[in-house]
Amino acid sequence: MEIKFTLQGLLVYLTMAAYLAAFVATSLRRARLGHILFLAGFAISVIAYGYRWNHVRHVPLQNLFEVFLSLGMLCYPISLFSRRVLRIGGQWADMVIGTIVLFPAGFVFNAEPQQLPPALQSWLFAPHVAVYMFSYVFMGKAFFQACEHLLTSPRTDSPFLPPEQATYEMICVGFPLLTLGLILGSYWGKQAWGDYWGWDPKELWSLVSWLVYVAYFHVRYMFGRRHARLNSQLAILGMAAIIITLLWVNLSRLFPGLHSYAS
Amino acid sequence: MGIMGNSMNEFRRAILWTALAVIALLTVLSIYGAFIGAERAQEFFNRIPLAVYWMFFAMLLAVAIVVFPRLVRVPGLLTVHAGCILILAGGMWGSKLGNDLQRRLLRIEKIRDGRMVIYEGTSENRVLLDDAGRVSKALPFSLRLKDFRIEYYQPANLYIETRDGRRWKVPVEVGKQFALGEGLGTAKVVRAFENFKMSKQDGKNVFLDDPNAGSNPALEVQIAQPNGQVATRYVFEKFPGHSQGQDAFLLSYHRAISDFISEIEVVENGKVVAAKDVEVNYPLHFGGYHFYQSSYDDKAGQFTVLSVYSDTGLYIVYAGYWLLCLGAVWHFWLRHALKRLRPKSA
């Protein structure tokens, strides 16, 4: 663990502080103040991302520092979209997700700029990684909603969708992005390495994530809400598979493969 | 009718349970595949029992489309499931087993995958099929390598490290001095070599950039100490950590590769019929094959290695990708978005 004494590090810490303050304010029933702080955190994260982009001179999605930086930036717009368009609450959870995903960027991963190796110099690089980032944040929200469903008793006074339904809606939004990420990656693999499916550990784990959500849809179709807890458990399992895909594959020596440059 | 309906429902339920079992099995197999590494996983997923599994999976999807009216009625679901069938069918058709079957049953003689080693200025049509390069097959055309080159990001970097772990990254600019801080002096790159060679002339060591074939990138670096003493050191890209025991600094030279480029011409019946600069992400497609920049001669830069892949089954898989993506986007997003918009326009 290291503290980054750089402007980039400072911007990450400020964003985290704003997200945390937003969470505290929301918990103290100061929803408006919480929202303003969340928005401020987002604004700082955009500056942090823009600064990084200018620094490395390519879309900053190459390594885990940049990936987590982008995840931290996406939390606010996705939270706003979910609240306004889909009637899904849990804004407090989005502030927590934002803080959690920025933690590794701030304290764990190396921020030294890297030049793009030849394999990453493709028009598919940005869309392939970006759609995955969006889908991961949606699935992260689904995970929190599923946990809420399993751990809390149902509320009747909430203006938002009940957690089980909200989990489903979030997965419905995230799943096409997950599919697109998988397919863009496969197409890119064909362009760069020769085969559209290389049986690489990261590919297989991303397939596992996709299959868990496919199973979720089939189980929900089969049982409806008769086994609602099972639906939520599958949504949690899906998030576990995503975390393994995102982190373990790049960090663990167990799974060396073609995607190791992303570590 | 009631009995018929009941048995149909039972059948549908059985199909759904089977689908869940098939998905669960693929999930478990994929996790297993991730643990054994790409090479063994590829071999594992191409075995006969797995071929039976893939076939069963594709048939199950087809049966599901037939027995679930909802899968036909809802366009998004139909395209998603049909897309999966195409991906499985294309994958099987283009697999090693699929190629073997095509050779035996349809007498289609096509190389599935391999690699070509081509020297600069020569033509080659042999595709090496095994790692040792003992088994090969000929293509009906040849590839000629006009030139192979590697491009690097500019500037390259010289890394300077003290014995106590302080480190500097210095952009390589010949003639420019770099201050290392108080009490440590300065460093200056005096000369950059592409192919460093040393020879003896009149009993003295002479260092030169050899214009002949070969590659030994190096830097001549002068370290000036605060007391005025100047030491000259040679830093080699291919031999990191090469330093003298009494040196205060460890030096290393690093150039980041930005591109590998093979200038290729396709020669058929003695005529050049196509030409392309093959780079990573920009393969050559000709005669039902894709040719990829894969490796090169890292000692002298005299030859390139291209990997070769047949395009058999590829476009069926791509069609499946399109259907799967369009179906998912339509079913989960667009039809809901359109529903939301409709009342407003009404």
C-alpha cells in the first residue's frame, strides 16, 4: 500500500473524500447535501480522469490504476440514470461503491504511465474496456440491491422499486454491455492474435461471469419470484465472478495469459 | 388436448432444467479451463466428449426455439438464441475436429492454423504445423517479405539507480546533461548505438555502430562526479544490469516497442497479386487465410514469423455475434426505451 504524493493522487483522494462525505450526509438524512457532495466528487473524478488522459496521451484504460479510476468516475452518472430513469434507489450504495473502487487506484496500484504495446493500439481497445466498465458498475449496483433484498425486510413506503425487482432491472441494463464487451474482445482477439477465442484464463472467467447472469435469467424465468432469494444469490455470484475476472486474473500468478499486460 | 398440453409443459420444463444443467456445466468447465492455462484448455475443450457437449448444446438451443413459442414470438429472444446456435456451429465447423471431418468427408484440404518463417527478400509458401517446425504444408500461393522493421516510442529511457535504491528515468537525448542531485554529479548520453561492436585498433578498444546485420542497441554514458572525475559506461539494452562492481550507479537502457511491421507481398503464379504491411491488429487476409504478425528474429531482425489461421467457420461465428448483440440490445434496452417514448408521442 502506498500513498501517492502527486496531483493525480490528490485528485483521487479528494474524490474519495467527497464520496465518503456524501455517504455520511445521506446516512444523516441530509439527502440534498449528500447529492451535492456526490456531484462534487464526480466533478473532481472527471478532472482526475482528464488529467490522466492528458498525461498518458491515450485513453486511460490500460492498467488497473486507470480502470479503477474510470470505475470511480462512472458511479455518479450511473447512479443518476438509475434513480431518474429506472426508479432504482440505493444512492448511498453508489457512494460506497465509488469509494471502494477508488481505494485501489489511490493506495494499491502503480500509477506510473505506460506506453501502449502494439496489441493495445486498436480502435477496439477503448470500446471493449469501456463497455465492461459500464457493465461492472451496473452489476455492482445489482449486487448491492441483491444484498439489500437478502439482508433487509421489505419496505412499503419507498418510492423506488423493491430490491429484487431493482436487481433484475440493473442486470437487464448491464447484461447487454457484458455481452458486447465479450464479443468486442473476441473480435479484437481475432484481429490481434489470430483466434476469436484463445481459451485464455481471462476470457474463460469473463465467460463464467456472462454464464452466471445467463443462469440468473433462466432461473428467474423458471421460478419467477417463488425463489426470489435464489435470484439474488445468483446476482451476488455474478459479481464474485466479475471481481475474479477483473482482479484475480491480472494479479494472480495462477492464471498467466494473454491479458497479463493489464496488471 | 389437456393431456397433450400437460405433457408439452413437462417437456418444456425438462428442456429448461437441461438448459440450466448445460449452463452450469459450462461454467464449471470454464473455471477448470482457467486453472489449467490456455494451451491445455484449448486441447481440453476440443476433445471428443466436449465436441459432443457443444453439439448437444446447439441442438438444445434449436429444440428450445421449436418448443417455446415465446422464443419465436419475442424477436430479441429469438435472435439471442439463434445467435448462440450460430456461434456454436461456426466454432465447431472451424475447430480442429471440424477441419478433420471436412478433410475426411468433403475432401477439403485446408490448413487450420500454423506459422510461417519468412526471411527478408525471400518468398515462402510452407506453413509449419508443429512447434518444432518438422511438419509443414504448402499454401497455393507464396508470401514475400520485402522488409521487416521494429518501431520504438521516442524518446527511449535510461534508468539510473543508486545502490541505496534512488532511481531516475532519463529520456535519452544525445549530448544533454542530466543533474542527479546534490553530491551525485551528472549523467550525459554521449552516443547511441543500434548495433554496438567493439574491436581493437593499434592495441586500443574501438567502439562502433556496425552497419552489418545484427542488433545490439547500446548507449555510451558519461557520469561526472562532483569532484570532476568522469567515467564512461556502456549500457546495453539486451544485457540489463551490466555494470562494474565499484560503480555508484546501476544503469539500464529501455526502448518501448510501438510496432512490428512486415512488408508482405502475395505472389501467385509468379505475379504479385496483393501487398500489405502486416502489423499487430492489422492482419493480411488472402485466399481464405489470415496472416498475423506474431514474432521476429530478435537477434538480427532478419526474418519475421507470421501466424496463419484459416477463416473456415469465422463468418458464421461473426453472424452469431451480430445476432446475439442485436438481440440483447433490442430485448433488454430498445423495446423498453421505445415503450417509454410511445405515450409521449401519442
